[in-house]
Amino acid sequence: MDRTDRSPLEFEPTIEEAYTLSKSLLFVTGTRADFGKLEVLARAAHGAGFEVTFFVTGMHMLYEYGLTKIEVHRLPGIEVYEFLNQRPSDSQDQILAKTIMGFSDYVLETHPDLIVVHGDRVEAIACSLVAATNYIPLAHIEGGEISGTIDELFRHCNTKLALHHFVSSEGAARRVRALGESAASIHVIGSPELDVHATASGVHISDVRERYALTDEVFGICIFHPVTSEADEMAQQADALFSTLEASQRSFVVIAPNNDPGSEAIRNRIKALPARFRVLPSMRFAHFSEMMKHAACLIGNSSAGVREAPFVGLPSLDIGSRQTARSETDWPLTVSPFDHEAINAFLTTWWGRRRTPETQFGHGESARRFVEVIQNPSFWDQPLQKIFHD
């Protein structure tokens, strides 16, 4: 008899379904960027029957960065817990300490079966430490990548603290193995945000223009974040980059930087931009996806220029050292913020053109692959005591 023909009294779940129905997943998000990735996985897990909760902290809680916690609350059927872990003047180590304390209290009350963190932010490493010291299984999303800044150190620390690894590429999987992790614990699923870009965004470009008051018919996108190891130089770097863009006479949508050290210098320079630069604290992910599909180019040092722009065929120019060696292809192009000639050459050559889409970070199937892994009973049977694999 087919399972769909059974009455509720006759229904007997398979082993996979029993695991799904009994497991709780706690996702940690501290920024609009990591939420764009984790949301895809959380929705899929919830749809598969897992209990899903978000621990929301970091930039999400700060008004000056768009109060993006609102986006997390829009997820249907998913619980949200908010924790304010910082004030604008707090140092990175203070934020680390506050997050450890708040997250520890929360998980000891809720007892999640799996904690899921992403990437390389200070909030992620704080929560990874809590998971490891309390013997709670930890899944790390997008480990094994290189960037050349302190973020890379945090990312590799998260890898060593995690029990499960969901990576974006074979190159990343190779690096995680090199860190001594078991091949069986590594799952190549691609970069999750590409799932959104691979399908219709659900909004029209006219909706994007109306919501964010974009008046210029043709515009580029600029996202320039601070580099923590170069915090003292960010004022000069930001001035060099934005002076070149101003002189180009082209219009740009500028999305405000994150809150890493050096951010204030960038934000102060952005305040001096002329009116043809539309400055936004943040954007809804679907609207950002649609905007990328219609923009003239992307310039800056966001990971969006390395992953998402090449995936949708948008020409991108990487500025500075923040994404050093992140891509394993010859795209995007990388130049110094002080190289006015190279930036202008990029604008002249690529403005308004499209490139052949690249798929080095996946084909937009991350959520499906993620759920397939966590629905397997063997996933939940891994011993918590790790060993180094040579």
C-alpha cells in the first residue's frame, strides 16, 4: 500500500522521517550577508519537517545598518531569538565575549540538536566555541575558503570546531581535508545564495526601482567593506575608490559597509557622494538578486562580486585584498583601490555588458543537497570526539 493511502493510525514513519521529526536545528545569523545564505537552507530544512530556529544578533540588531532582523522575522513557521551583542564602539574581542555569554545561556536552555554557523564572522566563531565546549554538534557552512584577511583565520577556526562541513566547491573541500577533517564529514553543496539567483526572484525590476527610489535607468552597484587588518588605511582606500567613481560621471547604487573596524571611515566618505549615488543601508535579498540581473556592473570587495555576480553574468571588479584568492578562475578582475586607470578601464570595457555565467561555486542546488545530508540517519550518529585525519 502506498504511504499516501494510509490513515494517521496506520502511518509509521521511516527511519529518515523519524530523525527529521525529532531534530531541532539552530541557525546563527549576524549579518545580512550570511542570512542570505542561511535562509535558503533553513527554509528547506523547515519544509522537510525539521524544527528550525534562528539566533539573531550582530548587525541585524543595529538601526544604522538597516535593522535587518526584520527580514529574519518574515520566515514563516521559524522561531527567532534576538540577542543584542554589541554597541557601535565595541571592539571585536568585546563582541566575541558578549556573544559567547548570550549564546551559551540560550543553548543551555533550548538544547538544539544541531547548531549551524556560516563563514568567518566574529559571531560565528563565538557560537562555534559554545557548541564545541558543550558538545553540541556543529555544522559549518562555506568553510575551506581563503581570502587573505583575519576573516580567513576565523573561518579555519570554525572548521576545526565543527563536526560537519558544507562547502561550496571542491577546492574548499580539499582545504578542509588538509586541516585534518574526515572526508566523510565534508559535503560539497555549492554556495547557498546561488539557489536564489538561479530562479526567478519573485519581484520585478520596477518593484526594485520603486521600493529603493532608483531613478537612473542605468546604474552600477558598489559595495565596499573595511578590511580589518587594514583598518587604519580604509579612509584613504575609500576616498581613492569613490573619487574614481565620481569622476566617471556614472550612477551607482551604494550599499553601506558592514560594521568591522574601519567601517566609520568608509561611511563618512559615502556621505559626501553626489546625488547620483543612491546609498542604501541594506536590501531585501530578492530585490538585490533582481537588481544584480539588471545592473551595469558591480565594483567593490564584497563576496557578491566573487560568487553571485559571475553566476548571473554580471561583470565585477574586485577592489583590494579582502577577497584575495577567493575565486579559482580569472574572474572577477582584481585591482588596487588606488589604481584609477585600471578601474576606469574596467568601466569603459564592461559597463552594461554581460558575461557568460560561471558555476565554480555551484549550480543553485545547495538547499536540496543540504537536506539530503541531514535526513540521512548516519549524519546524526557521528561521534562528538573528533580525530585528526592525516
